[in-house]
Amino acid sequence: MFLNKRNQGFLVLAAASAAVMVLAGCGGSDGDPDAGSPGDPAGAGTGGPDGVEELTVGYFPLVHTVTAVHAEEAGIFADEGLDITLEQTAGGAQAIPSLVAGEYDITYGNFASIILAVEQGLPLRIIAGNDVGAADHAIMVREDSTFQSAADLEGGRVAVNNLENIGTVAVNALVTDAGGDPDAVEFVELAYPDMQAALDRGDVDAIWQVEPFQAGALEAGHRVLVELFSGPVADMPVAGWVTTEQFADENPEVIQAFRRALAAAVDEVQDNRELLVEKVPTYTEVPVEVVEAVAMPVWDAEPNVEQLQKLADLMESDGITSGPTDVAQIIISD
């Protein structure tokens, strides 16, 4: 599906704005003392028995979100006094509006989507990092492709999962760095599972594959043209954990407890393929043999302000955002 570059952002904003308006016009359920306000769903963050804080956390079922799954299953969240209910989301386009609507207290989201939502007026706060771009993300082409470098993407059709996301930002930066014209790249929006077939058919010239899809594409005989997060966008933070400004202001101790638990989980999953093989097939449809073959992600629970500011600046230069964003103002630290 070919879309205008700004359409997806408007759809996200429209959905989120609608959620805000609905909440502004509605109170809690009549007679229900646990009915939550925006950012405080179903009384979350108010404390459960013995001082345990009950939270609903949204996460997208990826290899990368093993951090939260492990923290819940291994009792790391519980050790911090958090009773976490993990709920799978359909990705950032759904997760951020659902967060604002009060369905989650915290959710996993792509940093580009978060920055775009903030620039468009949504009251979000980044509370922790998660995955950092590494060898688990790549721009891939057919084995017989004439493309040999990022410069060759000029004039090509490149599949990304979202037209206003970190994938397009990174590709534009790589093409520019290689001496090409990023404005000549034609981005095609496809879901990750559909990209390989589109490449096979010749519908696109290159695809952005993240693990576990990258491992599948390599097995099918396709090759890596360039690591997506290399050169000018090396070590770029990809996604992390976000909440609303209201929830953060009302629950500072809960936020710090979540941050500590996430950091502890990151320490345990980093470079630990055995743990990934054990956990990932239980909450995704990725089989053990694929997890054994994926390029290992890199995790960092601490948001990198400098790198996230670079991302925000690139988004502005690409026209995804209409003005500057000071990311330091939306990150909660210790």
C-alpha cells in the first residue's frame, strides 16, 4: 500500500485525540470505586494488598520485549512491589492511543512514534529504554539484486512497517551518508510478515527486516544490504517504555520501581540466548529453532538523551515533525 508520508501520523493523532475527548467527557463508572481516571486505569497505581502496586503494562510480542516478560515471570517486578499484568498490544499505532485512553498504565512503544505523538500534543513521558538498534535490524535485498550499498536505495522501493517511524528516518540518514538523495526513495508500508513475499515477487527492491524476520529472510536466500542502525544512526535507541504525564506525576515511586526492575531484567537477558530460547516461544509464535538463529538484540534500560535528541532532529529534518522537540523534557530519570 502506497501512502502519503504524513497520513499515518495524522491517523495516530486522530485516534489518540478521540480517546482524550471521550475521557474528558466521561467520569468513572457510576458506583464503581475502582473506576480509574485517564492514566490510572481501574485504580492502577493506587496500591493493592500489602502495599503492592497493581499495574497494567502493554507490550508488543517481540524478541525484544522479553525484558518485561522475564521481569514478570522471574519475580523481578514483584521484588519491587509491583503486581504487573502484561497485555499484548497491536503495536505503537494502537498502544499510544490506548495508553492515553487509560487502558494501560505503561506501554512499550517505538521512540519515533512517541516523539511524533508528543510533538502533536499528547502528554507522554518516556520512563525507560529497552532495545537499541544493532545487527538485529537490516535492510535486505534479493541475492541477485544489483544494489550493493545504501546509495543504491535512491530511486528504489523500500518496505517499512510504518511511513513515519524510525525505519524511514534511518534509511534516509543512510542514503544521505552514502551520497544518495533520500527524497528519491519510495517507501512502501507493509507488515513485517508480508515483506519477504513482496521482495520475492519484485513488488519492492528492499525490505527492513527485524528479528525474527531477518533470520527467515536469510534462510530464504536473501542478503543484508546494510545494517539499518549503522553509520550515522549507529546505536540508535529503537523503543522503550512510556506512560502519561499524569500517571508519572501521581506515581513517582511506582515509576522508579518499574525502572529498577526493567534495568535488572535487561542485565539478565543481555547476551543470554539460552534465556531467549526458553522465553520467546512462550509469548510469540516464533519457534525455538528461529530464536536459536536470530541476531541477538542489544538492550539498554536507560534512555539515551543524546541519541534520542538526534532521532528527534532527524524526524524534524525529514518533515515528520513540524518543529523541534526537546526530548530531555519528556524523559523521566532517577
